Amino acid sequence: MSKEIVLTILFMTAVTYGARVIPFILLRNMSLGGFWKSFISLVPVALLAALVIPELLISPENKIGLLNPFLIAGISTFIFARKVPNLFYSVLFGMLVFWGVDKII
């Protein structure tokens, strides 16, 4: 392996590890107030939405439309999960709807 590749891997490791450890080191002895505590609790929800929403709205052909199997399966699975609060059944239902809609469209 070349020296540049090894240095790149080490730098990427330091940046990734540092981005995760530095907030713990800086905020170790601090108590967060109401706003910051609620703000931090919403970060996972925002990240999940940022990952899922583009997948639901943009089809595999990079077109935005309502005849998207991901969108149809996502909405129908959401409705199903609200009525039947069972994670296994909801995932199974979503997969079946996606496969069915993908075959039809």
C-alpha cells in the first residue's frame, strides 16, 4: 500500500473518531438546559427524515412523481402500522406492498 493511501486512511479515521468524541469531551461536565436538551433529542428524528424522505419522493429513475413504488408502499405501511401496532407485520406488509406495486408499475 502506498504512503498516501495509509495517510488518507489515518486522517479519515482521526476525523471520524474526533467528530464523535469531541462533543463528549467538551460537554462532559456541563448540564444542558431545556432548549438544548430538546434540540438534541430531535436530531435522530431529523436524520431519519433526511434519509427516508428523498427515497420516498424520488423514483429509481430519478423522477419525482406519485406513481413511485417507494411512496405508495411507505404511505400504505404507515397507515397499516397505525392500525396494527406490530413491527413484524408492518415490515412484512410494507415489503409485500412494495413488491406488488413494483411489479404493477
